[in-house]
Amino acid sequence: MKAPIYSLLALALCAGMFAAPTTARAQGKIAVVNLREVFDGYYKRKLADAKIKERAGELDKEFEDMTNKKKAAEDAYNKANASATDLAASKEERDRRKAEAEQKLGEVKQLEQDIAKFRQQAEAILREQQVRMRSRVLEEISAEIEAKAKAEGYYLVINKDADDRNETKIILYHNGENEITDAILKKLNASAPTNLDLGSSSTTGDQKK
């Protein structure tokens, strides 16, 4: 679900219009960033993508080799199985060929299991590599956003492309000004029963006097 970025900005701008000049200066400025555009355009993300594609190609080659090996094993089994039913051969020879065919069938089944296991491992490897890449790139981007916000006096940086599906945050930076969490919680807990354990929040103990 797309975050209501423009509503947030409208509220922030309205608040700035009705605030006193000294308050507006104390609050600083609000910046907006399209985090998706920054992420997609960052050269390190592109380099990381190239490494992931390279690793995926290596895994695809291994998978192809295993598949070819399985195909050869299947052909060998089919040939041995057909030979085991040759009535021109003696019973002893047919039994020997049948045992050989069963052995080759076991090899085919083992290769099938190996391929299924390899596929799962390959997917996990690529998924983990993608997660690591995304985390590293976002950490660098966040550090740059914070540095620029501090240097240019922004007290709040909003991601205008925030999306729950991509697990991207709305607020990318906040300098801590105008934080009212504790005040709200204190007000809400003012009428709490005196014998109620409020947990380990910063307002624990703020009970009705």
C-alpha cells in the first residue's frame, strides 16, 4: 500500500504556515527523496547485480551439468532394462542384466534427489546474496542521506516512494526535534491503575497520583 506521502507533506507545510517565524527556523527544513530511484541508479547496486548474475550463471552451468548426467544415467538404465527382457539370453544372464538395470535406476533416483537439493541450495544462495547486497546498498544510501540532512539543516527527510511491498521506510531521517511520543504516552497512562505494571517503557511509573 502506497504511503500517504503527499498528505504528510501537506500537513507539515500547513503547520509551517501557521507557526511563528522563530519556531519554523528551529524546526529546519523538510526534504523529499525517491529512495527507489536512488537505489536503482546507484552504481554499487549495478555492480552487485552484475555479481549476482555472474553467480547465477555459474549455478546454472552446474545445474545443466547435473541434468546432462541424469539424462545419460536414464539412457543407460533404459538400455539395461531393455536388455534384461531379451528372451534370447539365458535366465541367468537376464537376471544379471535385471540387477544391473536396478542398480542404474537407483543411480537415476539419486541424481534426481541431488538435483532437487542443488536447486534449493542455489536459490538460497542467490536469495541470501541479494539480501546482503540490498542491505549494504541501503546502509550506504541512508548514511549519505543523514549526512546531507545534517549538513544542510533538514530536520526531516521523507521517502516519497515508500512501499510496504519493498519494505521501504517513509521517514528516512529525523533529527529528534518535536518528538512527542513520551508526552503522548504519559498523558494516556495518567489514568492507569496504580497496581498495573506498565512494562519497561520510558514512561513506566507515570501513574495517577
